[in-house]
Amino acid sequence: MSRLPSGSPQGTEGGVSAYRGRFAPSPTGPLHIGSLVAALASFLDARAHRGAWIVRIEDVDGPRTVPGADDDILATLARLGMHSDEPPVWQSRRFPAYEAAFERLRAAGFVYPCGCTRREIADSLLNAHARHATLAYPGTCRDGLHGRAPRAWRLRVPDGDAARVSFVDRWQGVQSQDLATEVGDFVLKRADGQWAYQLAVVVDDDDARITHIVRGADLLDSTARQIYLQQCLHVTTPDYLHVPVVTNADGEKLSKQTGAMALNLDDPVATLAAAARHLGIEMPPPGSLDAFYSAATAEWAKRFGPP
Ligand code: GLU
């Protein structure tokens, strides 16, 4: 299934842009400079397009969710002058929507139960690695559970040429991934009963009529899966822009585990200016939040604004 989605309509009706963007933090801890860069990029892109910007709390992964982190993130965004244009969405309140999408995929024959344990998959990947073969899920349960109990549910990806998904990223350029050899049939419902991020994100972006996704490049690798899922569900593929991730001195993506420091909220403008620098936006220190956003939006619009 090789195609280059060229984006969704960006028409304006009565001066109101059809653009709808979002920031989708996982509430696993406070916002740090890495996640702030993604938040700021999505916010500036929405402003440059005079569109809506919506916050979605991605607490689909129950075990990783830290109680209170959602409120903390929303308060930090507010302190930095970023307010969701619509009430924030919590994934934990949207399970029926994921169930409905999953049932559609199941009825259409796209999903199958998988009885493999993590250990078995890891072992087979290790063997494959030793043979310099693919690291994709080997498809053990594609044709049946071989007498084992179902654990996770996987989406069947196409074989051959149809497995290649390509798209144009507004920052990173042309991207292409072979789902069969690089990913394999991927999990939509986990063995612990939790909905997988890949399904939740596609259902949520579609239900919120998101036209533009702006996020960190650590998710570039997930995008082909999400586009394929959109095709299976017959929903629109949004435009994508992945910003470079912020790394520490060892080149690791910044997170609480890799030493991200708490944001300085006593000086919001300086904190935002630091995040803007990671996006290649250099400007004289602006005095107020409003001045920062006007200048930063103008800079962003020069590179990524509407034609
Ligand atoms: N929740 C994901 C994260 O915090 C972002 C998902 C997305 O933007 O699609 O890394």
C-alpha cells in the first residue's frame, strides 16, 4: 500500500481555519524540556494556521500513569500560556470508542489473537538477529493459536509491495517503512487487557477531527503503523510533522529517567525561549508571554505556515 498522503484540506470558512492540531502528553511525570518542545511546536503550528489546539491526556497505559501528573501538566501548560481550545480529552474515558474500532477491525478480519509470550517473541527475535534477519514479529499466531490461550490481539499487516507505507513529513521529508519486514503484525490489545497506544491514538485523532499532527521524532517510527490503521478503518490521514527530540549529553531522548530537569516556571518566557531554540527559533528576549508567542509564531510561520 504505497502512497504519499498529501494532506488534508486546509480551507478556511468565514476566516476560521479548518486546521485542528493537538498535544498528547502521557501523564508519566511532569512536563520537561523534551515534552515542552513538542507542546510548543504543536501550539505554534496551530497558531500559524489560525487553527484549534487541543490537549489530550494519553493515560491509556494505566500502569505507567502517575496520579496527578495530568493536572500538573495542564497547570504547567497554563502557566506557560498554552490553553486547550476545547476541554482536554482523557484516553482513560474513551475505552468504548477503542472497543468499537477494534470490533470493526475484527469484523473485517484484520485482527487475530496471539498466544505468544514476551519471552517467546524475544527469543525468536534474538534468533532472527543472529541470522541478520528481520526484527519484526514473526507472525507465529497468524494462522492459529496452536493450542495456546489467546493473550494479545494483533493487526495483520499486508505482505509484499502492499506492506510499504510512505508519507511526506513536513519537517523530516519523505518517510517510508515496510510494515511486514520492519514491524510485523502489531498489537492493538495487549495481553494485560490494555488498549495499545497505536489504536487509541488513531481513534482519538479521528474522533477529534485532527488535521495536523505535530510531535517528537521518537514517534516517527509509529507513523506508518498509524497510517495503515487509518486505512483499515477508512478514516482520513492527517498531515505529519515530527520535531527533533531533545537529547542529553549521551544522546538519549530526555525523560525523567535520563535526567530531564524540572522546568523553571518562575521565568516562563525564558523557559519558552529555551524550548524555541530547540526548534531553531532564535529571537531577542521578548518581554511578555504575548510578545514571545507573536514573535515565535511569526518565525514558525516562515518555515511551516500556510502558503
Ligand atoms: N503520548 C505520546 C507521548 O507522550 C505522544 C503521542 C502522540 O503525540 O501521538 O510520547
